[in-house]
Amino acid sequence: MKKGKNVFDSKTWEKKLQEFWVNEKIFAFDFKSHKKIFSIDTPPPTVSGWMHVGHALSYTHKDLIARYKRMAGFNVLYPWGFDDNGLPTQKYVENKIGKKASDYDRDEFIEKCLKETRDIEEKLMRIWISTGISPDFDIQYRTIDERARRISQKSFIDLVDMKRAYRTTAPILWCPECRTAVAQVELEDKEKGTFFYDVTFELEKGRKQFTISTTRPEFLPACVAVFYHPDDKRYKSFKHERAVVPLFDLTVPVLEDKRVDMEKGSGIVMCCTFGDSMDIEWWKAYSLAYRDLLTEDGKMSHLAKRYAGKTIKEAREMIVKDLKKEKKITGERKIKHTVNVHERCGHDIEFVIKKQWFIKYLDLKDKFLELGNKVKWYPKYMKNRYVNWIKGLQWDWCISRQIPYGIPFPVWYCKRCDHIILANQKQLPIDPLKDNPPIQECPKCHYTEFIPEKDIINTWATSSLTPDIVRDIISKKNKGLSRKLIPFSLRPQAHDIIPFWAFNTIVKSWFHHKKIPWNDIMISGWGLDPKGKKMSKSKGNGIPPKEVIEKFSADALRFWAASVRSGEDVWFSEKEFIAAQKLITKMWNAFSFLKLHLKGNIKKPKKLEEFDKYMLLKTDKLVADCTKAFDEYDYGKVKLDAENFFWHVFCDNFLEILKSRLYGKDAAARDSARYVLYTCFLKVLKIFAPILSHITEAIYQEYFKSIEKKKSIHISDWPKANKIKDKTLEKKGDKFLEILTKVRQEKAKKNKSVKTEIRLTLPKEDKKLLKEMLEDLKSVTQAKEIKEGKLSINLL
RNA sequence: GGGCCUGUGGUCUAGUGGUUAUGACGCCACCCUUACAAGGUGGAGGUCGCUGGUUCAAUCCCAGCCAGGCCCACCA
């Protein structure tokens, strides 16, 4: 073989193999197999823009497991899906076409959304495939497709029947920018600078003045009460009085409540509908009046009188100015405080009262905690996030959203009495704006006109049904099989959506099946950009996978993904990609060496050389370790162990030691070497297959396939670790390597080539121990002879 | 305020209640050795965040503290 560069051509090979996998349906779920099923509740990526390597990271984690399980003998159900309905997708479309939903009529806009999502999904699909993932693309869904709409609407109707879904007027979190209700989980914290104003109020009787500190003076027109702490001596005398709100001439009750913080501001606080969640608590507790201050787009209502129609910001500025004019502001301090903003648009969240659909579940907190305990969490501590979230829940789940693009509620209301009319289950999916209700007249008041629901069902209420959607696909081909899929084997997902997706899926699974949705949950971290910030579509700091794949390779991307411990975030750094490329080159070169020596039949020889037995033993140890690690979803350990073993044990030592026999004349000794070379390399290759999926497949296709007969390494059998009975074997081999290291040290110290010949003297017991390995030791150390005595290495 | 995670050579990282603490990148010296110079061999470099405790023995277990990150709550 000629000296020179021998690099694995990732570009050509990866593309070729990816096509091969898809065309040959290597990863197809087998509907007829009797093998045990391993089912994965794959996260359908949200269609809201281009993906980045952070996405590829967590999808590769799932893929590592899928590929391992397939080789480990499971019939792997690894579906694919897109989450392409609701606000995130609508926002993407609005940005793409440069127009708002309100610029179109509803149907036209929905058409636009459907077209745009189809377009980008097709392109995204190609990128996903280029990362080397291995789902069965014939088992695929979209959360906007007919199946998902049917299942989501059915879930909703079932929940109404169970008295779990209910419609009510209640304070909800409202985004004035998106003009829709949002859920608690969609909030983000943002620190903002603002002013703390000391506003002068007075008591109705006696005109006694007092100060209330507030950050939101624009809420004065919605003030419904003021509160002080019952132990606060300063305000004891205010009991049963009424206060006058400045500028607006409202009078409101003065009330005592121990939730007031005496230390904050002046110790007396106004309650408005609704400045914050505390206001809601008081409003409920004391059945206070409701003053509807904000319109849907976040402007002041008629209650604000001459400030009506102004935005919150404008109204605040004007009211402050006017208060100052009347000398009603006695102090103002600049402060920083955290406010809730909508994670999708960053706009401040307000509270308003509206009719919305809710799912009642606060009474089931204990149940959900119990279900969380039944699921096995990897890593374990991630369960805390689930527990923490449930403990902090204080709202029922608001599932209605006031946007056009999504799954409609299958509901009409009687125009006269507001009676709820549900669609017939057999009709589903339906759109109440287009379809007629299943009855002619209202069963309650016999009126014959109905109002269709315009709201849509929030995305999470649909995506929490992914196991049901996949089961539905399966049941179309094999009804019995789908029943075996409760629960699924594994839910893989990232940690940021534990309160959304993991939790909601458990909730729905309990309501509909009274079971946990999956046995295991594996949590992935985020990809962080080189500065340590989370890569995100909206921040635009995501690195596109294409960049990495073109510069390095898909295998390098997978290697990077496998270098993280489950659940931990990982910084993007090129170091790991460079290391991966080096490993790939090393593997390809080792393969060239193998090809030279493994021509012709490979048979297990009658007698194995002693060192070769040791090689098998060490390789099997690696197999055992990696199998255990993979079974615990610890791909990071597999990657680490396999890399170390392959490079430093297999290549640096084993291959060097085998060389003399491979090039030598003794046929029996050579056959023994050839056999272990073949066996060990194939085992190592298989261990790497889930991680470096392309190069291992390329090597398999080029050489091993013709002998092993499986179509692809990815459906070949996972290696087995044989038990070796000989207890001294490991000791012998370890001693061998220890002596080899000493010889190398000696040569390096003297600045000599490793080819330098030596005279080796070994202590009696070592020489005896290595009795059967002396020939190998001689050749690898270039020893002319091995004598007995005090350990010494003489360079010749 | 509550909870969780992390802290190991310059950088990234493995790991264990018990000899000299793993590997990579970088650094230094040497070596063209018939798979590979994108290689090989060897080397320098660490009080394993700090302070106590448990123990014959702690980087590892416990407590407190410090630093970084995350989740939740509060946010008049």
C-alpha cells in the first residue's frame, strides 16, 4: 500500500448511505414480527423556522437509542412527525409572507399556513435526513393533518363528557400583542426597569390622605379596593372606611388582609382588576367588583375616561403627568422588577376576563405526582422539574386560543341560551365554521340558531396526544398491535419542555387510558452557542446543521451529540468535531490495514494464540460495559469507552502486536491473528454503529457484508460478550502491555526509534507468567532475546 | 424565597471510599515504524471550589459556605 492520505470521503458516502437506508427501508417497523417492540414517542419538531444543531443534538440522542435497540433485537417503532399547528407556526408564516393573519380572511390565511408549512417541512425533512436519523418515515404524522385533528377533537369531546373540560368566564393570562389567551407555561420572566410611584389617596370621610406605592398607575381606573395588613398600626383606624381614587373619583372599600407585605412601599396597596395575580386572589376572596380596563389589543377601555383608547404605556405617562399636576405624586423611584412576558413575542402579559375552555386538573396533583414516580427518568434528577412544576400549579389548563391557525373546537353554542352543542364523534374532524351541528334545535331552549366556536385548541393539547396519534396509525394496519403500545417504551425529549410536553402527555394519558404514556423518559440538554447561550430560532444564534455537516460530517455531528451526558447542556465547540474527524480517519485507515490481512476465508483456528485470547477478553469487556451503558441510555459512556478502546487499546497495542504474525510465515499463528482481528474489529465497529452510523456502515458494506450476510450493520446483531474462564489471562496480558510500555519509555528516553533492537531481561516470575506470549513480546519490542534475571532493557 | 444541577492540570472531560486520579485539545522532546504524520512513542502540567465532619482511609459520603447555571414562586 502506498503511503499518503487515505481519508474517508464523508460527503459521498453519507449521502449514498442515507439514500440506501431510506430506499431499502432498513429502519421500517415490522408489522408481522414477533420480536419485542421498542416504541419511541418521538417529539415532532415544531415547525416555526429553520432548525439548528441544538435540535440535531437531541434528535441524535433519540437516534442513538433507536439504532442500539434495533441491533439489540427489538422491533423498533420510531415514528416521525411535525408539530405544525398553532401560534408558533402561524407566527412563522406571518413572518415569511410579511403579513398578519388579520390581513386575510380566515380561510385564505389558513390555506397560506398549510401551504407554507408543507413547503418548509419538505425542506426540513431533507436536513433531518442529512443528520443521519433513522425513523421509519412511513409512520409519519403532522399535528395539523386529518388524523391529528380527529384525535385531538375526540380527546376534547371525551374530556367534556368526563366533565374535565369546561367553559367559563375567568381571569386568564392574555397577550395583547398576539391577542390570545396564553397558558402559565408559555410565560417567560424578563427584568425591566420601571418607576415606583407614591400616589396620594384619601379617605372618603375626613379627607385624610395616605400614600400607595405602585408601578402601574394606569390601573387606577380599575381600582376596586385597597388593602392593609391587620397588624399594621398605621392603618388600624382605616377599618370599614372607603377610599377615594385620585383622578377618577372612584370610591373603593378599605380592607384588611394578612397577605399584604407591611414592609413594601407604604404598607398599603391597591387592588385592581387586574394588575397582577395577587389582585386576582383578592378579587376572588372578597368578591370584589370587576372593572374591565383593557381591551383585547391592550388599550384602555371606556372606564379610563379621557385616557380611553390609549395604549398602556401612553396612559401611564399621561396619568403620571396629570397626577403630578394635581400634586398627587409625592415620590418616584427607579426600580428593576421582573414581569411576565409572552415567550413567543416578548410582550407583557395582562390579565383579562374572558370565556375560555379549561381542563380541570388541579384536583389531580397527587395523581400526577404518583404517575411521575411510575415513569423511569433518565437522568433521575430530571423528575424534580416535573414535581416542582406540579407543586407550583395554580391554574387549570386553559386550552383555547384566539388565533385562526390550529385545530378548531368541535363546538357550537345555542344563540339564545348559550347551550354547548358538541359534534358527533363519527363526524370528526369537523370545523364548526363550515360544518353544521349534529342537531337541528337546541335541546334546552329549542332555538334553531347556533354560533360556531371560533377559537382553536392550543397546540400542547394536541401534541400531548402523540402516543395516541401513532397508535392510530398502527391500528390501521394491525389493530392488535396498537393495543400493545400502551404504554410506549420511551419518550425522549429536551428538559425545557418537561412542564409542557411531558406533563401534558401524562395528564392526557391518565384521562384517556388511566395509565402512564411511556415506561421511560430520557431527557436531553440544549445546544449552547459558543458563548454559552441557548441556541434558539428566535434569537437567531443557532448554527445550521448544514454548516457543520459540510465542514465536518454527519458522523462528526453525531459524535458531538454522543459526547454529552444525558440531560446536560453542551457548548458548541469545534474541538469535538475535529476529534471526531480524526477518529473517522483513524478508523478508515485501520480498515485499510484490515483489508490487507483479511483476504480469503476467516475461520476460527483450532488453537488460539494466548495473546489473542486476551484480545478477545478485553473486547468482550468493552462489549459488556457498552451494552450496560446503552441499556441505561448512557450513550456518553459508550462513546467514551469505545473511543478509548479503539484508539489506544485496539490500534496502538493490539494491531502493533499482531503485525509480526500477520506478516510472518507461521500459518497457524497468522490465522489466529486474522481471526481475532476480524472478530474484535467487527465488535468494535458494531459498538460504534449507533454513533458513527455512516463510516461503520461504509466499512460493513465494503467488507463485512459479504461474509456476515445482513443487509446493513444497523440491523445486524449487537455483539455478545463471552465469559472467559481463564482467570490469569487478564493478568498475563496486562503484564505484557506493562513491559511493552517500559521498553517504549526506554527507547524514547534515548531518542531511539521504536524499531531499535534490544536485549530484554525479565524476572523469573514474569517470564514464567508470559510463557505463552514471549514470541509476541519479542517481536513487538524488537527483542533479539529474552533472558531471565533482574528486569533490564538494553538497547543494541 | 423554594427546588435542582455543576465546580477535577491552561481549556474540555472520565472516574472511584483504599497503591502513581482517565482521556482529548494545547505545550515540550523524540521517532519516516510496510493502516494512518489528520500518525507513533515518551514527557511536563492537578493542594480533584472552600471549611468542617464521618471513617483506619475522602476527589468520592454528610453539613455549611463560595461560584456558575437552570426551574419554580414572588414581583403593590
